[in-house]
Amino acid sequence: MNKGKRIPIILLSLLGLALSIELCIVYYNANFLIDAQPSICAINEAMDCDGVAKTVYSQFLGIPLSLWGVCLYLFLLFMTLVDKIKKIKFLSFLNVFKNPQAYIFCVALLSFIISMWLGFISVKKINSICIFCFMTYIIDLIIALIAKDWEQNLVYEIKTSINDFIEAIKVKRYALWFFLLVALGFSIVSYTYVSNILTPQVAKRNEMMLFMNEYKDITDGKTMGNPNADIVVQEFIDFNCGGCFLANLYLHRIINEFENVKVEQYLLPLEKSCNHNMQHEGYKNSCIKAKYALAAAKQNKYWQMSDIIFGENPEDEKELIEKARFLDLDIKKLKEDAHSDEVKQEITDSIKFADSRNINGTPTIFIGVRRILGVNSYPEFKQIIIEQGGKEKIQDE
């Protein structure tokens, strides 16, 4: 490789390496530190490296994409310098790398193609981009353009790289080292993928999905259970109410254990900004949480969103959106629906319905005609269901 190509590729690879290391730090802070300060590239909702790092899309096979980036740029640096390194006597085996410029082009081009897919996910799925990530995408493209042999067609470098690889593994010692490295890599990736040791956000998402999938009779909207149930449970809740969190768990369990029960949940946010009955400010962010739950209902994810709000207790709208990403929702639509007049009217109607039943506190639960204020223990709660005619499901042995 001539000096005119080597120096710019080295400089760009070093810049990419520095950005990837910084992204590793951003990833660690976002996913492992509870009280971490926002990073320098967490600019706003549309450009938020921290928010992107918290999603399940920031990893591949249990390894953060930023760490894959570190490996990529170390490889590019190695290939750029391999012609110099292999002149060292005991490193003469590196002669196996006959056309490093072609390898650099192929790897950088492949990385850029993958980057375009990741960019698409950021824009369409996450609705937020990572500036540093996009800078590495551009770096990959520039490296590929510099390494390209413009006297040859695109297929030449690819064909050359493949032929060099085939020729190398024909040598037994190279083949042995190659398969040992593959086995080591496979073992590491298998461990990270299964253990989620580097991806707590994936482990959390899987745990949430497992919890949600335990309840097979969840129907659309804000109703859960048997649509033709004999017993209808009406529950009025506020997402900031501790007793409501407990009642929510109880009702999930009731639906899982009884075959003729249906739960209808009504939102009664006890916050002045959306509840005309409140004389004081009330619970902070109750209204926005109610809005996002109702917005999620329009994508048939009301109960999943409800579980996340109760379980994660997001502090504000930004954190609500971050948690919602676990549900593979259309985030743009979710935000639009949450602030729509339709959802606002739904909350107003729900509050008016609570007024008509003389309800001014949460949780308030009606089981048939029986009214329950607050939450009893689960055995007592279950006994009331049985007294009202609840039929327990026959459990498979």
C-alpha cells in the first residue's frame, strides 16, 4: 500500500477508534450506571446517543455495536500496517496477508452497508439518532473509497480477498489457527448472547416480554380476560399510585387463574393538569403517563405499556419514550397519539365516568356490584372473586 493511501486510512481509523471508545463509554453509562450524567452527544430528543444506547438495537449477538466498532478499526489499523509488521523476522507468517488494501476496502464497504441499515433503524424504529455513530458511518465510507483500486472493478477486490482466504486455509497451520480463532469467537459470542452480560437492556426486554406472555387472554384496548366473562372487574387507577401497582399485579394474576373474569381498566390521573376535580397539583406526570398508555392502546399494546409504567416508574416523557422502545412500537405515532385531542378526550371521559360512580381516589375496584377501596391481600382478593362466582382454570399437569 502506498503512502498516499496508508496515512489517511491510519488517521481515519484512529478517529473511528476514538469515537468507538467514546461510544463504549456512553453505552456503559447509559446501561450500567443509574445516576450517570447525559453524554456530550445527548443533544435533544432527535439526536440522543444515550437514548439509542439504551435500546436493544445498540447490540448484536449480545455485544455492544460500539465494541464491534473498536474491533473493526483495530483490524483496519492492523491491515494498514501489516506490510511493515510482517518484515519482523518472527512475524513472517503474516505474509499470508497478500493484499491488505483489498481486505480494507471489503471490510470498510461491508461495514458501511451495515451502517446504512443501522441508520435506517435509528430513523424509523428508534426515532432518534446517534451523532457519533453516524460519524463512524461516514468514516467507513471514506476509508472504503480511499482503499478502492480504481483501476479495477468492484468485483476485483472481493474476488481477490476470497481467493487469498481460500489459499491461506489450504495451509494446515493457517487452517488450524483459523478454526481455533473461529471456535474462540463463537464461544465468546455464545456466552454474551445467552448471558446478556454486556446487554442489560436486552435482558430487561426479555424479562418484560416473558412477564407479558404469561397472560394469554389479554384482549385489545384496556380490557383483559374472557370477553364473555360472567364477572366484570372495573378498576380505576393512577399510574403513580402505589396501591394501583399492587392491584395491577393482583388482576393479572386473577386473569391467569380464573376462566370467567374480565377486567376493564379506567384511568383516573390524580393530577390537576388533566383532572378538573383536583384542587392541588396532585401526582406529578400522572397525566402524561395516562396519555402514553392510551396512545399505546391504539397499537394494541395498552397492557404492555401499563406494565412498563408501573414496573419502571419513568420520571418524565423522555424516559417514557425510552421505555416504550422495548415494545417495538411506532414511536412517532405513539407521541402523536399521546398529544392528540382524541386521547385527551378519552381521559376526560374516563374521569367523568369515575365522577358518575362517585370515585375520587385510587385504586377503586368494582367486582360486580361490590366496591373495594384500596387493596387487600391477594388471598382475600381471590376469595372475593370466588364468592362472586369465579371459576378457577384447570391447570395442566
